[in-house]
Amino acid sequence: MTDLETLRSALREPPAEGFAEPDLGAIMTKGRRIRRRRRLATGAGGVAAAVVTVLVIVGAVALRKPAQQPLPPAASAPVAPVPTTPAPVSPSITAAPSVAPLGEVIPLGYKGEGGRELVIYASGIDEPSMPEVRFGLQVAYRDGAGEYEALLSANEFKGADRSFGFHAVDGGDVVQGTFVPVFGYFAGPAVRVTSTVRGKPVEAKVIPWSEDPSVVIFWFNPGQVESPYVLTPLVAYDAKGQRLTK
């Protein structure tokens, strides 16, 4: 007998143990359960996809909107408003309040924005936290009627305003479209104030203060000194040409 004939004979033989009749009701119930599970799985996948889509849309909207505006709440429950804090304002130079001159007003010899005259003068200070500082310097516009519009003020803030040496050195800034030259005052018998800028000597214009000639007000040419930080160092000389400062 060949292998093929042996296989055919085996297939013709009845099984050793009979099979029970199929339970059609159980099979249909199981089939319904499988379909239900598949539907639930499909539904869960759809919900997850919908959630991902909503998150992507919300993220895109959040990127387009400014950071200060809160995103819409995901839940329907009311949410208390979150107080917002104003963004910090970067520091800037502003005009000082107009103060009446203390002594004579000195023209700087330069014109400001709109061809207006620039002047410098001393102004009184009454500040309890600085009992030994009674005056400071004020750079301002002066119009034809003798009115003043303040641009920049400077004063000593530590110690006494008339202690020997340099005080209230400031300027080198653009205020209201006008460059304010570097200025200050020296308490002592100075008739010259000089310095160097990147190794080049520069000399300031010096005018005694009309209220106290032992104090001299000085300022530098804007074309030579663009900032007080480039001066190395400030030097004062007396009438004999002797150096008053180190």
C-alpha cells in the first residue's frame, strides 16, 4: 500500500469519539461579545484621536495668542479669573521736574531739538534723607520768554555737596531727542578741568557758580566726550596750574 492509499484509508475511518452538536446560541452570544469589544475599542480609539486633535488645536491657538491671555478652560466648571501682572517696564531716561534756577543761568553754547537753547544752572534741594546736599545741577531748555523746560538733573547723593572734589558728573544721554553733554561741578579753587578720552586729551568749559565762586560748573564738548564713562580720569587745576586732584 502506498502512502497515498494509507492516507485515504485513514480519512475514511470514523472518529474514535463523536463530537457534540454545536451550541448555536452560545456561538452567537460569543460573537456578539467579540463585536461589542471591537466596537468599544474602536470607540476608545476615536475618542483618543479626538482628544489628541483638540490638544493640537488648543496648542496651536495658545501659540498664536499672546502669553498674557489664558487658554480657554477644558472643563465646563467655572474658573476664577487669574490676576495678571503688568510687564516690567525697562528703565529709561526721563525729563526731570522743572526747578527754578539758584543763581545765574549759564548757556551751554549748543542748540537742542528744534533749535532750542540749552542751558545749565544750579537748583535747590530739600531732601531730609540728604541733609548736607542743598543744591544740584539742572540742564534745561530756555525759550525766548525766559521759561525753562528741564531735561536732566544731577546732584550729590552721599556726603556733603560742597566737599572738596568732583560732584554730580552726568550727561552723555539723549533726552527728548537732544544730546545732553557730559557735565558736573567741582568744589574747590579750580579754573581748569581736563581729562583724556581713549588717550586723547580733552578740556571742559569751566564757569564759577554765581552763588559760590568756590564751586565751578563744567561741561565737555559733545563731539569730544560722548559719555562720562570714557573720561580717564577727571583732573582739576588751580590758577597757578597746580593739579588739585590725583
